[in-house]
Amino acid sequence: MNIFNKEKELIFKITNAIFLLWLVAAVTIFIASGIKLIVEEPKLTYEEYEIVNCRWFKEDQELTDDEAESRCRSNYEAENVYRKNDDYSQKISLYTAGANVIVVGTALVLMNRKK
């Protein structure tokens, strides 16, 4: 399969170049999404999260200790929900890039096969 054969018309060469760039981008996104799913971001325990992110609530003079604890706990739970949503988005990205690889790769093969 010679994608840029001299015998091909200019429109086929341009189309092949676009498909080739698209394929490279799809493979790159597929690999990056796979790596993000495999290598998970470290998750803080509540105690670690409290030390790192909740000192502002404890320093706020207008908040009682119970209010500060409540806000800290709700922020920690919101971050956990965000992480679950981020994993879902990464899976969608992985599946979409995989579909792109299949579709564009098939189009390149079919367009450039010998007749």
C-alpha cells in the first residue's frame, strides 16, 4: 500500500495526508487516555485532605468548628464525585479515540488497496 504514489491524483494525496494526520492524532489520544486510566492519580484520605485543604476553614473566625468541619467534609465528597466523573470522561475519550483509529485506519486501507 503506497499512500503517496506518483500515479495517484492530487485529491487522493491530500485526502491520504489528512487521514494520516487524523490517524496519528487518534492513536496519540487513545494512548494518552489509556495511560490516564491505568495510572491513577493518588487519592487523599480525609485526614490528608483536611490538612492540605481545610486550614482556611479553621482559620476563618466567622465559622464555628462544626461549620468548618461540615464544609471541609462536603468539599472532600465533591472532589471524590469529580474524580469519578473524570474517570468516566477518560473512558469516553478512550472509546472515541479507539473508534477513530478503526474508522480512519479502515478508510485508509480501503482507499489505497490495489484494485
